[in-house]
Amino acid sequence: MIRMTAADLDAFLHREFPQIDRQGYRVELVRDRFARVRMAFHADHLRPGGTVSGPSLMSLADTAMYVVVLAMVGEVPLAVTTNLNINFMRRPQPVDVIADARLLKLGKRLAVGDVAMYSDGDPEMVAHATLTYSIPERR
Amino acid sequence: MIRMTAADLDAFLHREFPQIDRQGYRVELVRDRFARVRMAFHADHLRPGGTVSGPSLMSLADTAMYVVVLAMVGEVPLAVTTNLNINFMRRPQPVDVIADARLLKLGKRLAVGDVAMYSDGDPEMVAHATLTYSIPERR
Amino acid sequence: MIRMTAADLDAFLHREFPQIDRQGYRVELVRDRFARVRMAFHADHLRPGGTVSGPSLMSLADTAMYVVVLAMVGEVPLAVTTNLNINFMRRPQPVDVIADARLLKLGKRLAVGDVAMYSDGDPEMVAHATLTYSIPERR
Amino acid sequence: MIRMTAADLDAFLHREFPQIDRQGYRVELVRDRFARVRMAFHADHLRPGGTVSGPSLMSLADTAMYVVVLAMVGEVPLAVTTNLNINFMRRPQPVDVIADARLLKLGKRLAVGDVAMYSDGDPEMVAHATLTYSIPERR
């Protein structure tokens, strides 16, 4: 079922998207239609007030969804996000953020999933996103 | 925690929104920050091709979210949906639809939740919605 | 450019979706990548408090987007909504609702558009929706 | 009507959000319920393939909406995004991106707007976002 392990995905991301090294992302866990990505806390993600910024959470959601798609489909560097919807619910704490991505549909053309984000160690969601990915035709 | 039972909510909906009787909704289950609503299958929900229509699923998501808000907050007839985002993922079967609504945040002014919808008896989601409700100031 | 006129579209909708007659929809205007649909006010759309219901506005947005896709693509009865996002901004008045649908992208596989909705005679938007349609492969 | 000019807003953003200097944002134009923000093209926004990344567009949409809210409300550093929905429609070109933000509703508690984004010099939208901002109570 799973075509790439967490270690494969980590290596792929850091090779293909070197700017991700600066974001401090790490793929922690991959299971059937599920992936967990950790974003290490660091000063670049901060907003005034000491909280993790909204754009940092949006980037993280986008990456976590990409990871779960790749895990199930294999290396498809051209898959693109077509829609992202995010609700910001609580002020994140100044700690790592954990993103749990779940694939809700994996069709031939579109993948749909959602991503629940948490401040590390706190069970209340800080943000929730749903995303659609367009999958290129396979030859 | 729960301020209205499934039976209370069923009675409230049918009294306040008599048009819901025509939709065939029934509140089946209420737990902490969770509610399940069933939409009985009938011909008014149909699209050509024999499937349940998108607008029927949107109405159901809206009602299920309202139910879980009421369950936690009590009778607040003036709460209003401010945002709804829905992804349609699979063609529903011509059977009842089950909507599982989960409250992700219950703030003083806004409630955020998501609703997973299934054709009765089939574990794959047919649609997934996230909603925001504005809660009127409490006196 | 335009493959179906407002009159063609009106006839098509009422033939293919007879339940729409009960909703009181009328295609008023079609231009390049634009369509206007009017929803006649009637009691079925009401919520307590005398306002047009959220689900009525969602159905209207869905239909208006379908109309503008059909206008540009021709009769494609199998096109399906894959995503709808709607913000409810003002309480609609107990009058007709006007929906102005604009096609933002018409690709081979996906069409994206937005729909601005107004109470007839009032320039302030009551609701705004964005939608994605999946277009079946053309043989 | 307008409480802050483009120059005021530019100075405010660069003082309060110094990381924005690295993003290359500039407030170009402010009118009643409208603001235009330019994102200068530079290598940090790139994805493999030479296109501007999705997260860069999401950050830009978020900033442009914040700018139009500030323009109408005045300095409210605590206003927060509660919902963002974005459709990515065309691959951006490797040039500046122009974001046109329009305020659709400015209520006491919530502001709703949309943002149209273009590659500089090209009339076709590359992305379209709708956002909701929560406005803190004014004392």
C-alpha cells in the first residue's frame, strides 16, 4: 500500500525542496492514508506576540498533504495543490507544531485530504485544513 | 457537558424548522462535542442518475453542525452559519446518508466543526464539510 | 464563445432538473464567462425570522456556477461540483436573490468560479461562494 | 473612510512585521474597501520548475487582506485570520505577483474579503482567495 517510507519522504523533500530545510520539517510517521509531519519551532515562524504565524501553518498543511499523497502514489513531483481551506482556531504556543494529514479520497485525477495541527503536547487543535491535489495523468 | 439530548434536539428541530420534516432528518446520537444526524433517503434528494444531490448534502452538513452546537450550548436559535466549505468526493448511493459532526472549537463568538458524510453501510466518506458558526452574545 | 443562450440554459435546467421549477430559478443573462440567475422569493426558502435560508443560497450558488460552465462548454450533464466554499455575510431580505456567477478558470479537467449573491435591489452582497467543477473527459 | 494611506500601511507593516521585508511586499494602492499589494519576485518564492510557490501566494493573500482591513479600521494589530480558502488556478510566471484585496463585509466582529492574484502584466488570475478576519472588541 505505502510506496514511500517516512525516511524516503524526508530524503525526497529535502532533496527536491531545499528551502524546506530552513522550515525545520520532519516526516515522523507514515501509515495507510496517513502522515505526520513535525515543524520544529524557530524564530522565522513567529508573529508579534510570540505565536507561530498563520502562513507557517498553511505551508505546513500543504507539505503534510503532499507527503501523504506521495506516500500512497510514489514520487510525483508535479502534483499540485488546487484548493486549500484552513480554519485557525487557537493561538499556537511557541513550540513545535505537529501536522496529522489524512487522505480522504485518492482518485485518478484528484486527491482530497485534511490536516489537523497541534502545538506539541497539547491535545486541542490549533488549526484544521482541507486540501485538494491535482494528480497528473500517469503514462 | 451536553445540554440537550438527541431526543431534545430532534423535538427542537422539528418544532422550529418544520420544513426539516420534509427532509427526513433524525438526530441519532449526541456525545461530548459530537452529533450524528441521519437523512432518510427519498426522491426529493435525487439528481439525474439516481444519486443524492449536492445541495441535500450541504443542507445536511449545515443541520448536523447546528445540532452539535446546540447540544453543547443549549437553545440558541439565532446562531448562524458564517462559512461552509465542502468537498464532494464520491457519488452517494441511493440510501440514507449519515452525517457525523464534530466540534473542533467552541469559543465565545465562533464555533468551528467538521462533518463527515457517509452512505449508510459504506465506510468511505462521500463528502466532508467544515463550518463556522457565529454565536450571539449571551446576556 | 458562448455555446448556450440564457433561453437554452433555462430550458435545459427545467427539462433535466424538474425540481428546479419548485425553486423558482431563472437564467437571466449570459455573457462570456458570466451568468446571472434569479431565485424567485417564496416561502420554502424561509428560515424563522423571515430570511432566505443558507441552504437555499448554497443551492442557488451551485446552480449559477453550473449555468456558467454549461454556457461555455455546452451540454455536459455529468459535470459535478467537487468543492464549494461559501461565506454568509448579511441576512438576506425576503425578496428575490440575484446570483452573479463568474468563471475564473476553464481548464480541461477543472473549472473554477465565484458567485456573488444579492437581495434584489440592494448593492451589498449577502453571500459569496467559490466553486470547483470537475469536467468529464471529452471523447 | 480610509484611515491609513498606502504609505502609512507600508510603514506599519515593515515596522511590525520585519520578516515582511524579506518577502518583498509593497502596498501600492488603497481605496474604499480595496487595497493592492505587490510581491517582488525573488528566489525564495520559487518551487522547482521556476514558479512562485503556493505558500508564497497564501502569505501574500493573508497580508493583502490584513492591509485592506487596517486601511478601513485603523491600526488593529490583534486582528487575526480565522479562515482562508484559496484556489490555485494557473502556474504563476517568474515575475512579481499583484494581489487585489476587496473587503466584502466589515462587521463589528468579522471582516470578509477576497483577494485576486495576478502575475504582473498578465490579466488571467493565478489564484483567488477568500478570507475571514476576526476583529477584536473595540473599547
